[in-house]
Amino acid sequence: MSDRGRNYVDAHSPYSGNLFLIHYRLGDLENDTYHHRLFMGVPYMARKCRCSKKTIQRALNQFVEDGFLERLEPETAERAGEYVFL
């Protein structure tokens, strides 16, 4: 868990509603020990944020498009997706 990530999102996130909640949760999960990388699957995030997998997927795509996340490895059936929290 990352206090820095949560504080950054709280101060700088342009989102509201579900997008803010998902962004905040990503800030909580990012790990500065691993260069701000996130290893997570959409089903896991959907459970943590209490919303649908489709909502999570849309949010992740939006964060990538807006420059808040970089997708390093897509999620597959065998492994979680890998992202960098920017």
C-alpha cells in the first residue's frame, strides 16, 4: 500500500464518482518499492471497488489514455495485467 499514491490521487485526480474511486484504489495498490508498478487483474479490482468488470476495464483504458497509467503487459488467463502508476 502506498500513502504517496493515495495522497497524489487525492490531490491531483481530475475524476469523480466511480473513476475517482478506482483511481484512488490504484493509488493505494501501487508500490514504490517496485517502481510504482501494479500487478492486478480486472476481477480483483472489480471486487475491491465493488463495481463491474466492465467499469474497471473502461476506467483502466481511460487512465491509460489520460496518461495516469501505462500498460506494460495485458491481462491473460494465466497472469494479472502489469501497469505503471504515473
